[in-house]
Amino acid sequence: MRENQASLTAATVAFVASLKWYTGDQNAMLQAEIMRNISWRHLPLPLWLFARFVLCHEFFSRAVVHLWRSIQGSTNAMEGLWMRKSYMEHQVRSFLVKHRNAAQNKGSNKLQVLIVAAGYDTLTWRLALEYPDVNFIELDHPATGRAKINALRNVCSKRTKEENIKNDTVVVSAHNSAQIPQSLYFCHKAVNEESTSLKQALANDLVNSHSGRNETSALQYNIPTAVVVEGLTFYLTEEENRSLFQQLGDLFGCQGSIVAFNFFNLDSYGRPTNPNTQKKALFSSFVTTFMKYKVKVFGEPFKWGIEPDKLPSFFHETGWRLIPSTLPFATFGDDLDYTVMMGIEYEATVEWIAQ
């Protein structure tokens, strides 16, 4: 990723996630609202104009979805991304329900959620309003983080001016709130920045999204933590991925902590591959080749992939253990016990087991 430019891949992912807004999907509608409020200063003008044009009317969004489905063929890349979002949210919500009840029974409410490379995702904003006693932390590249905060503030400002929030309204949702939650924090550091470790970044650059003040005390170590690493592993080298999981273990390794993530299995040409991409090999190879060179042009090339059956060995002696995939997602692809196939990628979750 270029140092002073917001991630184009993050913007593309958010755009695809928002395309379902016309169906009435609440999360997609919120994502589309964020996309409409990203400043043109943070994205290349053609991409900014295209996103604004497509998301301005149901007709154009439907047309793009139809065209995308025609092009992607059997790869189901678009649907895979939609399901990826659902998978990550399901894992975090399951963590909160399970451990929040246990913590309250023990007289404690110490839980936290960390999203690594959050991009323009709306998960923390939504959940922070539902769980105000839990701290939600986003770690992202500085340029992308600034673009997102600016978009969030634009959304809140417009909602206030349009008087969408009445004085007697009880705010319980990001879909009607005109305020950024007080329990949402941002840390703007590149996760693969060699000069700064994950711990140093979180310890020195944790800013409260509501007050704008640096509040490093919000981060707590060795308490149950749900970490989401979505859309990142394939942009890091194998060594950088090992370091990332090792640092996550050093910081949050305790009973109850989990990391939900997605990954690619890259073929010999460096393209994503799985049974979906092999159904119509010639057409699918065109799609995955396009993806490979698209992210390379964006300055974010694919660097790492792993075969699902080799994933356990990757986590050997790391303190993390793969856990079985959750039932709601077993039917969306080949269930490999600990992985779920969605579109052109795989999803998996690990839990901390080291004592």
C-alpha cells in the first residue's frame, strides 16, 4: 500500500459490501451511507465518482450486481465477500454472548474486540452501540483510517442536520445514531510497519473516536479478546503473518480469546484457487488473474496463501488452535472441519490454548 494513500482495496471491498443496499439489508445500507460520505480527496476521482453514481439509485446498483455475477461465473467472488462479512460478525457476536454472560457472573465485564485492518467496515460502530460496556478497537493504515473517520463524521453531521434523530429517540443502533460511540477507539499504524510493533502501536496511538483524545488505558492485556483479521493475510508474507499471530498471542493470549480470519490458497501463478475457481477453469482463471493484477496495480499484491489442510501446521506451537467451523456456515461451501469456503477464499477461527 502506498504510504499516503487510503487503501483502494478497502474501498473496493466496502463498495461491493454496499451493493446490496437496495434489498433492504440494513448493514449494506449503512455501508453504502459510509461510501457516499467518503471525501473525494481520499480516493482517485474516477473510483469516487463511479461509487457515488452506482450507489445513488437502485437501478444502477442492480445493474452492477447483475454484471458482476455474469463476469465472476462459478467463482462466486461477490457472494463470498458478502458471506465473509457475515462470518466475521457471527464469530464476534458469539464471542460476546458467550463471554459477556460468563464475565458478568464473575462480577467482571472485561472484554474487548480488536479489528485489524478494519478498512471501511461498519462492524465496530454497530456493535459498540449494542455493547457499550465493551471496548472496540480498530487498527488500520493511517490514510485509510483518516478517510473512514472523516466519512463517519460526515454521516453523523448530515443525520443531525436532517433531524433524523429526535430528542425522544433511544439510540440503540448505528442505523439511527448521530454520534460515534464512546467505546470505539482507533489506532492508525500499518500492521507490517517494521519499525513499530503491534504492542507499541496500540500502546502509544490509541485514540478515542468520540473525544479525539489519546486513551491508551482503554486497551487491556490478557483479557478475553475477539480479534478479526479480515482481508489482510494474503497481503502479508508468511513471516509477517506468523509475527502477527505471535504478537496477538503475546498481547491477548488467555482463555477465551479468538482470532477470526480469512485466507487464500494461491496457485503456482499467485492466483486464488479453490473448488469454486476450478469448476470452469478457463473462465475462472481469467477472473482470478484479473484480481491478481488489479491488487498489484493498487500497490497491494498477494504475497501469501496456504492449502487448508496445511493450516494446522502453520499454527503449530503458536499457542493458537483451529476450532471447528460454525454450523450456520457449513452449508455455504465445502466444510473442512475448521475452515469454511466462501467464494474464492476460506475463513477460519483459532482460539488460545497455551497456558
